[in-house]
Amino acid sequence: MAMFDNTREVKVSGKVREFQWTNPHAYIQVVSQDGSGKSVEWSLEMGAPMYLYARGWRPKTLKAGNDVVVTIYPLRNGHPGGVVLDVTTPDGKKIGGKV
């Protein structure tokens, strides 16, 4: 976790490009817009699929094109990435907890 800044939480709003249900960590690729309207792709790391499954996640929980708001601990280096704390769907439903 040393690569993540766990002293601050950031919310990333955008569309899922890909949900990667892979070992040892799952990933969500989210495309958001920066302040100037430019598309930015975020690579968001999650736990292992076995752990996520126990928290209510499934391989098809997210699909490309889904709108999401993801709360993360961002990368320390400032690049668009981080570790997922929670994901909220457009209807306000939270998926899982801190992962």
C-alpha cells in the first residue's frame, strides 16, 4: 500500500471502460473528464476476486459503459490511479465496502 496515499480519499466519476476480474487483483478502468474536458483513464486496483466475491462482487457486477463514482486512495505519484475503497452506482447503491 506504500504506493497509495491513504491520508486522503478522492472520488472519480466516469464510465467503466473495463472491469478486470483477475488474480491477484481485480481492476476497474474508468474514463473521466478532467477540468478542461479531456478524457482521463484511471486504473483502479481492487482486492483478489475471492475476497471481492465475499463482499458481493461478481465478474459481471460492472460492465463497460456503466456510470460509477469510485472512492479511492490515490497514487502518491499523482498519476490517474489508486486503490478502490467503494463504488457507487447511478442509483446511489454502494457495491461492497472498503476493498
